[in-house]
Amino acid sequence: MFAYYLELALRSLKRSPGLTVLMVLAIGFGVAASMTTYSVFRAVSGDPIPWKSAQLFVPQIDNWGPKNGTDDGEPPNAMDYLDATTLMRDHRAKRQSAMYQISPSVVPAQAGKHPLNVTGHAVYSEFFPMLDVPFLYGNGWSAQDDAQRAAVAVISSKLNEKLFGNVDSVGRTVNIEGRDYRVVGVLDHWNPQPRFYDVTNTGGFSENVEDVFLPFERAISVGLPNNGNTNCNATPKESGFVGLQHSECVWIAYMAELDDAAAVTAYRQYLDAYAKNQQKAGRFGWAPNNRLRNLPDYLEQQQVVPRDTKVSLLVALGLLLVCLVNTVGLLLAKFLRRSGEIGVRRALGAPRKAIYLQFLTEAGMVGAAGGVLGLLLTGVGVASVGLVLPKSISDLARLDLSLLAITLLVAVLATLLAGLYPTFRASRVQPAWQLKSN
């Protein structure tokens, strides 16, 4: 019976090709606009580490006070050197790491090759297991390496290929800023978006893959400067990188892993006690103003998802709604124009259910055709988002199998919904009236 309805629908669509094309275009453009913006929204708003994000927390300590802080009463979104290193030394979390952005030069061992400017972070050893960083060869360094400020490094697979070819380079030496470092690990492909572990310096997104990770204390001891954001409420009393370490300027990102609610409560109490001690010591002249948010809440508070993408998604959904309303009108006109045909079928014994199924099948065929057109236009849209969005965000939008399936499904379901009222009206045609009028 379904094949029969398909045949009837196909004949009907062929009889009015202009109207059919209008409906397919309306559905295709509406679906393509909504799916293109959805692909961008999905890319930037996804959980970068969903299996663990609820256990990852970002502590914030107000070391500036109410007069020098933000307008909304929020503490700075980074830490100064004193607070970060004190929290690392007290170690009240399961795992934790202070980190800051670096941009050293790497000198290849081969003669005649120019130095490479790379980006990366100075971190602690717990950074890698805390964030489940994948390794292609080796692993991260140890806590003992942190304490000894060992000259060790973790490099990306991309840098590994440039320096050593596509081989296991663990144990080999790499020259970073004129000093030799022993490679202890090579990362597998790892470029999480958003760059959740250091929103302070990236804003959440970065098209650059990080090539090198060095021990935090080692980087400090050799004077490897901060290449990220530095915010100060007052000019440092001393100049240079050492002066930055002795100041109240914030430039260090921080993340802690806390397993359960009890651990979160204990860590929050620790932060408040620390701030109270700083107040008693005369460093802070204000009551504790700390924050401890898990990763999803922190990304939301920092507005990592650009507002433009949310607005664009709403606008695109509005366009889809307009297209559906137009499709409702076109289907209604098309179906009611066939009232005579409906009256004959009903007079011959066809139940209303059969009329319903016939016209819903026709609406579904329009939706399928609109979905195919929507797939093509969505592909063009995804490839073109770089014209209106920053490259770091537009590169994240991809046309994969799930998006293709969603696009086709949205087109068919939307058209079926649009066809409900016209089909209802068509099924209510009175056969006696139509036969009498004819």
C-alpha cells in the first residue's frame, strides 16, 4: 500500500512542477541555514572532555580586591605566581597543575635547518593524567622531575615528525632556547577545542597545535617568559620576568581534579581559609572572594561560546520556521485544489486514514527532496563559514555523517509537521459536496 501512495504522490508532484520546486527550495534553504549554524554551534559548545569535566575545577582567588576587580564582583580569571605556587605546594586536590603559556624556539639537530618557533605550556607532571592527555610514545615526567627542575620535555607528534621523523624519539635530546631537554613523551593528536585548560590565554579556541610542554619550575628557573595574557592592577615594582613573579599581576592558569562533593567542599573551605590567612597577614584588605567552578560552569561563565553563534542559530531557526509556514500554505493550496479527486476516492470507499497517509506520503517526499537539497547547501555553508567567522572557530565546523543524518531527518520531519494541517483539511473534504458541485 505504501508503494501505491508513493506512486500517487509522485504523479501529483509531477502535475504541478512549479509548486513542487517552490516547496523543495523553501525546505532546502531553511534546513541548510539552520544546519550550517548548528554545525558551528555544536563545534564550539561541545564538552571538550565529557567523561571527566564534572571532576575538573578552576579555582579563582581575588588578590585585587573590590576596588580593582571586575565590575560584576568576579575575581580575576587567572592567578599570580605566589597564589599559584602556594596552592601547588599545599596540594589539596587529587591532581592539580598551575600552567602558563610559552613560545620558545626549537633548534633542529640537523645542520643548516632554521630554528622553529613553537607554542606550548609550562605545566606540572599531574597535568597529563589529570586531563587524560593521549601519548603516542612514552608519557609525562614524574613529580620528582618537577621537584628537581629536570630538563625534560613532552613534544607533539607534529614536532616529533619535524625533528626526528615519524619514529619513537623518547630518550633523545631536543634543543629548546639553547638548552638540551630529554624527550620523555610524544603526544598523540591532541588539540581540544575549546582549549579548556587555559581559557585565559586563548579565549577558548586556538588553531595552533601546542608543540612542547616543559616542567613549570624548570621554565621559571631558566627564565622562560610568559607568552600569554598578563593583567595587572598596578605596575610591578621590579622589571622583567622576575618582577612579574613578585607582583600581584595575574598570568597563570590553574586547574584541579576533585572526585566528589566532599572533596569540592573541602577544597572550597581551603581556598577561603587561605584567603583569610592572607587577610590576617595584611596582604588582602577585604573578605575572601573566591570561586570554584567545575569545567562546564566555568566555560559558561567565561562565555567561551561566542554570543554571535547563539544569535545566528536562533535567526536560522526562525528562517526555518518561516519556510515551514510558507510550505504549509503551499501544501494547503495544492491539496485543496484536488478536492474533486479526494471526493471521488472517498465516495469509492477510501477512509480518511487512507487520505491522510496519501497526502502525508506526498509531504514526506517533498521533505526528502528538500533534505537532499539541504545537504548540498549545508555542505556549501559549512565550507563558507570562514568568510564570516574567525578561522579558529570556522575550522571546527565539519560536515560529518551525524550532521548529514540530522539534516535529512530535520527536513523530512519538518515537512511532515508542515503537512499535518493541510492533510487534515484534505481528509475532511465531504464527498457529497464535491460530487454535487462537479
